[in-house]
Amino acid sequence: MFARALTKRVTAGAVAVLGVVMVLATLPAQAQTYFRGQHIEPAYEGWEQNPDGSYNFIFGYHNENWEEELDIQIGENNFFSPGEADRGQPTHFLPRRNRFTFKVQVPADWGDKELAWTITANGETRTAYATLAKDYVIDSVVIASETGSLGAGTSTPESRANTPPVVSVIGDTVRNVRVGEPLLLRTEVKDDGLPKQGIAGASFYDLSTRTATSEIRRFMRAPSRITVGKVNGLYLSWNVYRGDEESGDGNVEFYPPQVKPWEDTRASANSPWGAYWTPPPYPEDGIYETSVTFDKPGQYILWARADDGGLYHDQYITVNVNP
């Protein structure tokens, strides 16, 4: 009886997969892949109030490409308005959805004005508009929910107690290095151990007891959430935030390969949003060591993000790369 039921279940799953494959086969190649050539959607995530009464507008973006990392310098193709065009936004854009990427502080008397971020990429222009509308206020639970650490509209005592990790770059915030010369980055990360490692709400997916059987069950089971899913677990990730104005980011290589801070949902993609991902080991002394090399001269801003699954903390350094 059990064997027959299992056979029916597997067969139904195979039919569903075959159906998806057949649908994809009817789509244009560009619609199937979106590897390159697509635009960027700037995103207004929401606002938070600071203790002094001022506000932070928080932005992210969606790079419609799965592979193309675009460099768009501050200017007519990457600017804020009204006021200063440069509000600390990235000029190097990682693939796909990147949430809660940076903050723009505005005064306490901002009122009902709008702040617009406009990006033109691959010939298409998009704008995100930030306001103090009440339905855009965010807090830690909203961030954890939007990034996939929680199910939509849910919270737990653990998520409410969670505090962001604290990342500290050891050494100068401005470095000098030559092309091809490895630069060692030492970064200390402290965290409260929350949330517990694993996928929130999925008790069968305990990272410490995961087995081949549990993996099969996971992929045979229909999705149980309508929002993006994320594996909770502490990681540190270094990436390019701004490349050189003339040469872009060139070829910047980090070692060991860094965890992706963007929502790569593909299996074995070294991303918390992808299947099979497990957090890297936490160093005994809390200090991560990362080597970075550059193949083109210029000035670069590198971005370090510590993420515990639910919340995050960012730091930046400037690197002057000489020939």
C-alpha cells in the first residue's frame, strides 16, 4: 500500500516537472534565461526613524539579469533627486534581487516630500520613489520577513529577540595595493546566535540532522510559503560596492569564494536562498580572513555584510589599486 502511494506521489511529481519543462520550452530563449541585457529596478524598501528624529529611507534593487553585474557610475544614469545626485548608492550592481542595500538619511522635517532614485541600465530607465507613508515603516521583524527568514506576516519570540550581528573591519578603512597583489581583509563578526540555523518553520530541515531522506522529502513536498525562503545562519560576504569610474570593477576576485548576498535560488549556488546551502564554519576567534585581488588600477569601495539570516550589518573600505 505504501509503495503504491509513493509511486503515485513520485509519478505526479514527475508529471508536474515535465509540465514545467514543456512550458519553458515554448518560451523565447530570452524569457527563459535573462542572463544578460536586462534592466535594473531600483526598489524603495521602507523607512525607519532615528533617535534624533531624522529618518532613514532604505533602498535595494532588482537586477533583472541572472549573470550580468552592471557598473553604472553616479550621473545621468544613476542619481537621486531632488538635491544631491550621490546619496551613497552602489555603482556596482549584483544580479537579481538585493534587498535593504543602503540607507539615505533625511531630516526630521521631511514631511510629505518624495526622494527619487533613478537608474538607466541597458537602455531602460526606472525610478523608485521614497516617502514617509505609514505603510512603509519597517522594523526588524519586517526585514526578517521580507528577506525570507520568516514566513509572510509571521513572527516568533526568537525573531523578536534577535539582534543584528556586528561586523568590524580590522585595520585601516583606506588601503593601497598593486594590481595582482593579494590584499588580506581581516573582519571580526559578533552575533547573539539567533535565529537558530535552518529554515524557519521547517522542522524537518534541521541542518545538524539533515539526511538524504529528508532532502528527498523536502523536494517532493509542495511549497508551503508564498514568500522567498531563506536558510538562517551566520555568514560574512565581501563584494564590490563601487568600481572604478573608468574601468568599472575590472576583475575583482575574493578568496575563499564569498556567500552570495543576493537571492540566488538555484541549488548549490552558495546562497542562503538556494537549496543545499549551509552556513560556513564560524571562526573560533570570530575573525574571518578574506583575500582580494584586482586586475585593473583605480579606486574601489568594497562592502562587507554580516548576515545571521534575519538581520544584517554592513561595513565598507576604500581600496586604491595602483598599476
